[in-house]
Amino acid sequence: MLALAAAIPLLAASPAAAQQSPVPFDAVRGVFTFATGLERALPAVVQVTTLGQSEGPSSGENEPKPVSSGSGAIIDAREGIVVTNNHVVEGGRKFTVDMTDGRIFDATLIGTDKATDLAVLKIEAGDRTLGLSQIEVVNSDSLRTGDLAFAVGYPLGLDQTLTMGVISGLGRSGMGDRIEDYIQTDAAVNSGNSGGPLLDSRGRLIGINTSILSGGGGGNDGIAFAVPSRILMYVVAQLRESGEVKRGTTGVILGSLNAERSRAFGLGIVRGAVVEDIAPGSSAERGGLRRDDVITRIQNRPVSNAGTVAATVGIAAPGTQVEIVYLRDGREGRTTITVEAPGDRPVIAGADAVIARGAAVRLASDGLQVFSVEGGSVAAAADLQAGDMIRSVGGQPIADLAALAQAMDGTGERTLSVTRGEDTVEIRLP
């Protein structure tokens, strides 16, 4: 605040000075403000209430009761399309949308995508005229660290609330088994903000707020994450078209580069995705990728870890050409691989790794170890985690990758016995 006051004296501000200022100036009131752009978006920010089965005694009518609430953004006023988080609507039987003008509408769930934590609702107007507003959406690829950002939602039981911060970072991942390419912001985001929009200084949607990183106590510590609009609009289009998101594959099995592996490769970097294995006959194999290649860029975007690649491929339709920059023996190479429709087989077997229902497994010194789990996969939904050691499938001990591939092939449920630290956990994969 002191720096701003020194650079732009509020009392001495004039229209001429204001025109040169990066902060919009309201000459009538004599104040600097972002209200003009933001006010156009605020009527399109709604509160979403999810109702589910009551756990108490039946009243006879068995009406659903509120089980959770969050925020949402109207992105198509004519059709009444609202975007929110999957975790806001998960487990719901009925959904309502509260408007800033006091109106309340029932809504139908169009579809959800756990891998990106997104959901699409459609407001049901009946005989009433919707008369809705919608938020303009812009491509999040234009964002830069340091841009102003505004979070809007209904936190902690409050009415619609606007908070301001900056874009603290881009391309964040590694927070869980999802398609992750988050925008990080220090705009205050709390419980109830989930599903609400992250706006730029002109009131345009750049992301959907989805989670916070808290140092303890669960409150806002200035680290919040939003799904970028680049991913959002792809997912929404697929959900509106078919009710589900169809993702392609390249046949590459990836791990994340770390300091230990970087030293082993003789590299001076710690960011990248390591090719653990290649499925025979896959697009990645045809593109010339090899085991131990380190992918550093994809579609001209820097790669932080395996999650960056998963996020790019995860929103690419089959047939998309993906440009990759990689390091091999310290030398840079380039290739283009094609995203292909996933096959019907639940298992992809390489020479040194196997992907079984979304879990990538390799042979370690003490058995078969899960080293990554694809976001939104069957394995992720069943809570199989990186680091788990697979001991048996269907009660039969499994000692090598060939046995695992054979045991996991075909359809039907599989029960895995895994060790996780000192514990033994049973995992059921449908």
C-alpha cells in the first residue's frame, strides 16, 4: 500500500494522471477501482447447494437434505449452463442454484469429471424466464505470474464475496492423482469458494477455484489452486456433448524427474518427466521416444513433472499431434506423437513397466511397486497410491511384471493386496 501511494498519490490524482495509471480511475468518485469490469461478472457467480439422502429417520416423504454447498459460474446464459467442482456435487440427488438477485432454481447434473474435479449443471427454468448473466471466458495460456486475480464465491456461510490477489504460479501439479495444471493464487479462498470463478482484472474467467493448501487448521494460508480455463472449456464441451470426457493415450509410461535421478542422468535440471517405458506399437514408440528420455517441453509448454504431460494429453482428443522436446544422454531431441483412442485392453505392457487400469508398476528390489497413478483412472478412484507394493491379485501371489499383466488382463473386478508402509491394504479395482 505504501508503494502504491508513493507511486500514485490518491489525493492529487487527476484524470490525465489516471489515464497513465495501470489502475482504472473513477473520475466521478475520485477513486482507483476495478469495479467496472468485475461488476459485469458478479451476477453470473452463483451458490450451488447439493442435496442428498437424509441419514436421520424417514419423514415418510424422504425428501433429500442439504449435504454440501459451494459456488459456481454461469458460462452460457441462454442454456443455463453452470460450471462448478465435482466435489461440490458428488453424491447429490438434487441440486439448487441461488442467484445474487434472490432467485433460486433447480438444476440438472449434466456430467462430472473426477480427473479435473469439474462438473456441469443445467438450470431448469420451467415456465420462468431465465434472464441470466454469463461470464466471459478467456484462454488461461495468456496468464503471467504477477497478474492480478480475483476469487468470487460464497465462503464460510457468507453471501457473495470478492477477494483479490495475484497469480502466484502456473502449471502447478503433484497435489494428487488428477489431471493437474493448476493456477496458483494468493487471493483468499476458503470453504464454500469451491467451484467459484477466478477472474482477471477485467472480470473475465481464467479458472475455477478447486482447492487450497493449508499449513494446518484448514484455513486460508494464501495458497489456492484453480483449474485453468484451457482445461475447463475442453472438459465442459465434452460433458455437454456426451456426459463424459473421452481421453486419448500415447503409450508412454512416465515418472517425475527428481534430484537423485537427475544426478544419475548427469543433468543439471530437476524438472521434467522421465520415460519409464514405452508400450510396444504405440504412438510414442513410433515417435522415437525411448526409456530414460527426459521430456522437458510439450506443446511449447515447460514440463515440471509427469503431471504436466498428463494434463496436456488428458485434454487432447484422439488424433491430436503433440510436439515434444526431450533430453537423451544430455542432448536435446524433438518429436511429434499422435494422441490415440484408448484400446479396449485394461493393461499396457512394456519391457520394464506395466500400466494396469491407470496404475504404472515396475519391478523394485522388494517387489512390484506402483510408481504413478493416472488422474481420473480406475486405480485412482480405488485409492491405489504411488509407493504401494503389490503382493497379490485375487489371492494369488504376484512376483513379476508378466504375472501382473496376465492377472490384470480382461474384464471384471480384481482385488489387490498391497503393502503401504507398515500396513496391508485391500484394493478393489472394478
